Amino acid sequence: MAQAVYTESMQANAARLIESAATWTRGRRKRDGLTFVIFPSSKPGKAHYANELSCTCPSYNYRGACSHVLAVHIEAEQARERAARPLMTYEEVFGNVDAF
């Protein structure tokens, strides 16, 4: 499968979406546990469902890439990086033990 191409506009929109990531409505599909984010559409009463793999918006259906997928991917990558960092180092908890 070809690599998705994200335009500057998509990247800018994704950056704006990430700013509100703390307020995203998230869900999990019962069938397989796949997680997704629900983004409001510009059309009243409509919404787009996106994860790191795909989205239900017209842009993704047309181009195979959209700002929703990019935002979810970036936010997930940031979450993985935060989870990989230790909360505190041993020295921060216990101080310099070589001084004793």
C-alpha cells in the first residue's frame, strides 16, 4: 500500500486538532477492540470516526489521507513517548547514594 501524502493544510489542521486532544471523544469497537476518535463534522449532526489507519471523512475516502488520521497518529505517538519515559529517576527518588 502506498504511503499517505499529507499536505501542508492537513498538517496545519492536524496540529489544531491535537491542541484539543484532551477533549476528544474516544471509543472502542466491540468486535475487535480497535480504538477510534470521533471528530465533529462541519456539517451539523455528522461526525467522522478516525484511528491511525483510516477515517470516515470525505478527504480520506478521496485521497487516502486526512488531518484526522494524522492527528490521531501524532497524538498516539506522543502518548507512546510519554509512556516510555520514566516518571522519576532513581537519583530523583533517593538522591545521590554514592555520597554516603
